[in-house]
Amino acid sequence: MKTLVRLILRRERLIAPAWMVLLTVLAAGQANRYATSIPSIGDFAREMAANKALTAFAGEVYSPTVAGMAVWKNGDAIYTIIALLAVLMVVRHTRAEEESGRAELVGAGVIGRLAPLTAALSVTAAAMALAGLLAGLSMAAMGFDLSGSLAFGAAITAIGLVFTGVGALAAQLTEGARTAIGLAALGLGVSYLLRFVADGSGVSALKWLSPQGWSHLVKPYGEDNWAALLPSLALTALTVAAAYRLAARRDVGHGVIPQRPGPAGSTSLRGPLALAWRLQRGLLIGWTIGYTVAGLVLGALAMSIPEVSRQGAAVEEFLRRYTAGEGVGMTDAYLWLIALSLGYVAALYPLLALLRLRNEEVVGRAELLLATPVGRLRWAWSHLVFALGGSVVILAASGLAMGLAVGDPLGVLPGTLVQVPAVWVLAGVGVLAFGLLPRAAAGISWAAFLFVNLFGEVLGPIIGIDYWVAKYVVPFPNLPMVLSGEEFALAPVAVMGALTLALTAAGLAALRRRALL
């Protein structure tokens, strides 16, 4: 058991500390920014509380103080990030180890059947506790209320523990690490959507159905409601107990939900494109359904967004960043913000689709396929078609759903489709990583996704980088705001298309020359 813990700590010695530093910077950095740049935090809090669009994204304002507003601004982002970290950590050291065959080798030694799961849960839970403690202490070190700081740290740890249990349970249910991560991520998405709807609609009771909502209900620097952590602890205990029960009964390498074999004698897999569709269809269909539901829900909330007059510096800043004209109202700004947010998240889809190539290479199926007349480029392009085309499909589905919700079926579609070139840039990065550095492709893909999402909207302002400077690094801020007063501009779209083509060509050229690993 101790040896397994040391092994996990060695493998996480760089990644986990980097995540913890990121969370600490998000918490303390935002507080420092507000303390130095906002003269009247009370007025700022009132303006933000009246803005339904921002309330839906960030949550309710519970404390009109510097620390309270810092938690309001980045608290939900921190809760989401640490939940994702928990899922990735626990799946990496459980299901991924079984999938690679290393767990079976380790199990041949003198260890208990449940030792790998116990080691993974112990290290992941300790990481969640340490991340929450560091974030809370960083706030306390800045002179903020100690009780509120500890409550904030506990809220961070609680959501991390919940998804540690969810990730462990997903690892027992499925036979593949990608499927386990997808299943746990689906739970995280539902949790976020419930919290979003609760704050956007004003029906706060819905938060009690969401693990992220439970962390919000702690209300750090406000009521410091520690009792709101009890559902998180209860769900953690329930999912961990279920994971142990399933791990004790199932066969190593298999999940409770077995993979379905294809029909015997099937003639449908006549080429690499058909095989790629077989491998990619679950991911594409799942994302399409999820984006359709999200579009309907988020579009319906647009009808409740009031028109706010241009009074107050915060509202002016919000409208300046998400509109391109004086006559544009809050509803239009909200619709563009939703379309932009969906684009940021959709950037993950092509990266996950392209990582399927790496998985096929690792498990050996790619070598078998390439032993036939199918060449490397044809094999890669068969998956790239779904990575690029699938991005269009899911964004179009969300645009049509949002349009139906607001009563203009095609009115929102241009705003979601204009996100496609920026999403494709991330796909190009994924192809380049797979071609040049296949062993690091997964890490590079996740790093690129997080960099784009955090640097452009969150970290840039905190570390003092001007928004317009960030435009030259992150593709999404360069997109024409077609839903909020700006005419469509071909130039940025063409530049992103050319960049995608260059990255993809370089990655495919590298794939032709390197050895399969």
C-alpha cells in the first residue's frame, strides 16, 4: 500500500502541484485585483447582483466585500477545475492502470485486491484537502476573515471529494479510461447546468440538487454555512462505498457495464472512415445531445435577462467586452456570452476525438490497421473528419436549440457557428502534438484547452495582462461578435483557418516520419 502511494505521488509530483498553484492564484489573485482596482466594492457588488447574466455564470453575491466578491468572481471556476482534477487523478490511477495492463502486473505482487483503489483515493483526497487548505490560507494571509477563508477552502475541498468518489465509481462501471472520464464529466456537466439554471432563474432551491451548488451554499465570507457541506460528505461516502463494493466483485480489467462486441460477420466496416465513425460516434452523439439540451436551457434563460441601463462602471465594462454598439442591450450581450462560452468548452471536443488516435496506437489496433493497404495519413484523416466536422455539428445543434428557445430558430446560429474556426485552432494543436510528441499528446491537449479557457477570460486580468494583449494569444476574443452588434469579418476567420491548416499539415508530416509507439 505504501509503495503504491509513493508511486502515485511520484507520477503526480509535477501535475498536482501545478493545479494547486493555479487554484491559489485564482483565489488570492482575484482578491488582490479587486482590492487594488475597485474603489467602492459595495457599489460594485450591487451592480453585479443586479446583472442576471453574470449571476447565472458566477452565482449569487453573498458578501459585498473584497473577499466575498473575489469568491463570487472565480469561486465557480475553482469548483469546476478541482472537480475535473479529481476525476482525472482518480481515473488515471485506477481504470487507466487496468486498461494498460500495469494493474494486473502490480496485482501479481503481495498486495490486497482493493489496495490500488485505496491508494488512488487516499492520494486524490489528500490533494483535494491540500488544495482547499492552500486557497483558504492564501486568502487569510491577505488579511481576510479567517472563518470565511476556511469556509471557502472547505467548499473547494468538498466538491473535490465529491468528484473523487464519482470518478472512482465511474472507473468501476466502465472498461475504458476515456469512457470513465466521460461518464464522470457528464455528471460534472449536469451539476454545473443545475447550478447555472438555479442562479439564472432565481430558483435557489435547485442548488440543493447540484454538488457545485452545495459549495456555493456554503456562502464564504457571508453566512459561512458549514452545514451545506453535509450533502457533499454524504455523496462522497456513498460513491466511495459503491466503488469499493464493485471493485471487490468485478474482474480486473473489466467493468460492470461490459463493452458491446460488434455483430459477427459485420460488413459495415469497409474502410478507415467507417471504423473511425464506429469509434467516434458515442462521443459525437453525447456531445450533440448535451449541447442541444444546454442550448435549450440557456436560451430559455435569455428571456429572463432584464435590460439594464448603462449605469455603473461594472455594467459598462460588461457591455464593452461583449457588445459592439451603443444600442445593444443586455439580452444580446448575454446571447453572445453564451455562444462564446459554448465555443470555449467545445474546444475540448476535437482534442478528445483526436486523442482516440493515440489510444488506438497505444493498444496496438493502429498497427494492425496500418498493416493493410491503409496508409497513416488516410487513417489520421478518418478521425480528423469527425474531430473537425463534429465541432460544427455540436455548435450548430446548440445554436439551433438556443434559437428555438428565444423564438428565432436561425437567429442565434451564426453566433455559435462563428466559434468553429477558433475551435479548429485547438484541433490543429492536437494534431501537431500527436504527430511530434505522441507520449505527451494528452498532456499538451489538456494544457492547451485550459490555457485558452483560463488565460483569455480569467488569468489574464489577474496577472495584469491587458485584455487586448490576450487577443493575440487566444483565438476566441478575435471572433466577430455577430450576435451583439458587430458585422461579420472574414479576416480573423481566415487567419484562424490558415493557422489550423498549418498546424494540421505539420502534425501529419511528423506522423508520416515517426515510429509508432
